[in-house]
Amino acid sequence: MGIEKNSMPKLGFGLMRLPEKEGSIDMDHVCRMVDHYMKMDRRYFDTAYVYHGGKSEVAAREALVKRYPRDSFMLATKLPAWEIRQESDIERIFGEQLERAGVEFFDYYLLHSIEDGSNYDTYVKYDCFNWGIKKREEGKIRHFGFSYHGSPELLEEILDAHPEFEFVQIQLNYLDRTNPVVRSEKLYNILAKRNIPIIVMEPVRGGMLANMAPEIEAKFKAKRPDDSVASWALRYVASLPGVVTVLSGMSNEEQVLDNIKTFTDFEAVNDEELAIIDEVTEEILKVPQIGCTACKYCTPGCPMNISIPDVFRTVNTLRRYPDDWRSKNFYGGVVSRHGRASDCIGCGQCEGVCPQHLPIIELLKEAAEMLD
């Protein structure tokens, strides 16, 4: 039991935000992205049962499993608590995942999005902890861990009770260090103190740390003119002790190539660069933003078919650039295919699955006043 930290690649390929074409995953594009990434020495792919409406694991099969030897990559996926209604669902879901991905085992398997309340209670109710140990003993999974969106107190409780976990995946980026909801710095410190390998998700916060106001971007460019803004976010988390892999939810070839550049002959951030990151963090936090990471967990169950992440993306842009007419045009394109912000009926389905714990109903009311 236990993972070898030096066996893990610093850059992992997240399969949550794959490019789409006419409403479906653009497999030709994904194959090209995978080919670029597979040229690196070590390859780690992260998917989940619920990503892309259940199609992400299938995309992994088509772009990766069918095209490369099984021992040339590592594949991770996750068990979703919110899809478990009875004990038999666990084996059913796991069987579906093996079939979707076209593999006989998963290298890494996670309990998905443990947090205080329903998700954790579900994993406890159906003893998914011992189930995972059994699957590891059977060789159906090689390494067992969990992704986490809960409190520091619950994290310590879980780690005390379940030493069987080999790694933990947390949301970590320089903007969320002191976020009172995410509390990523506290979570990181707990794991680092216990010497538990950390896999990082949301290093660029759903793209927020890759696209910034020109005056903020200029601070980074003055120091490293040839590097992208996103590279700073990736280098920040990859430089932290205990972080074994940084997942990037890459959406196009340009992002893949830029990330490969960042992690080729990797340079850890130095003290001068940390000071710049602190300065940029302070500037960003002056403009309040909706902390949506565009994970899209909220959209499949929305009865009004509201593309909530796109609505929030529009609001965030308008908060930063009130006179930018392009944001209104973007929103017009969104509601030509989806519901308007004002269509929200307040059912709360979205808030029940949001890993950022956003007050989505109230935020949609604000969006409706701004946009509708």
C-alpha cells in the first residue's frame, strides 16, 4: 500500500472540460490533445462517473485506452455518493465505469467529493471505505483515495479513522489560500503535516487564473514575458512540498502545449515570484467574483436547463468590465440554447451538488436583474 511520490507526473490531464462540437465531445480534438500529452515521460488521466454527463470515461476509452498500451498511462476515476441510492448501486456503478473506460482495473480510485453532510454520510452508510479496500485487494483498483471539499475538522476525522487512504485530492490555488469556504491552505497543511500525497484540482480555478485584466496580467509578464498567466498558477501549486500531481482540465491543444512547456524543465517559484503572486491575489480579491469553477455538476439536474456556469461567467466579466458589450452578446448566445437566469424556480438541486457551496439561487436572482 502507498504510492511512490516520484512515480507520479507533476502534470495530470483532467478530463472534465473536454472540447465539444455540436453538443458532444469532439473526439478528434481530444485524441490530438492526448497525443501531445502522451509524449511526456509519465501520464496521469483523471476522469469521473459524472463528467460530461457520463461521457468522460468513454472518451478516455476512445482517445486513450484503445490507442495506447495499458501500462503506458495511469487512469483515475471516482465513485459519486449522490448516485448511490442502495448498496447494490456501488457495484453497478463500478462495473459501468470499467465498461465505459474499457479497462480491467483503475490505477487510482477516489470517493468523489467528500464533504460535511450528505456525501460523507452516504459513504459511511454504505461503508465505501472497506469496499474500496476490498477492490484494492482484488486488484480492481491499485490505489485508493478521495477528493475533498469539506471542512478541515472533517478531514482530520477521516484521516484518523481511515489510514487506508493513500492520497487526497483537494482544490488548491493561490487565490483560494484564505477562502473561508474552500480553506485550501488549512487542508493543505493538514495533509502536508501527515505526509499524505496531495493531488491538486482547480489550480487555475476553472480558468479564472488564466484570463485576467490586462493591468494584472502585466505584473506577471514583466517578470516572465514568455510565460502564460496560467503557468504561474500551475507553478505555484506544483512547487509546494507534498504535491505529487497537478490536474489541469485542458480544453484545447493550445492549453496542452502551454502546460507541457510549463512542466518541461520545471522551475519552482522563487521568493520574488511569490511576492508578485501575493500582489496579484490582493488585486483580484478587490473585485468580488462568483467563485464558480465551471465544474458543471449543477447543470444536468436543472429542470429549467439553465447553463449556470455560463451565467456566472457573464456576471463575473461584467463585474470587472461593466461596459463590455461582448458579455451581453455571450449571454445572448447562451440563452438561445438554454434557460435564462430569471427562469430559476428555486428548487435548490444545484446548491445540493455545488462543491463550492455557492448560494446559486440568490446569485441567479442577481444575474437576472443584471442580464434579463
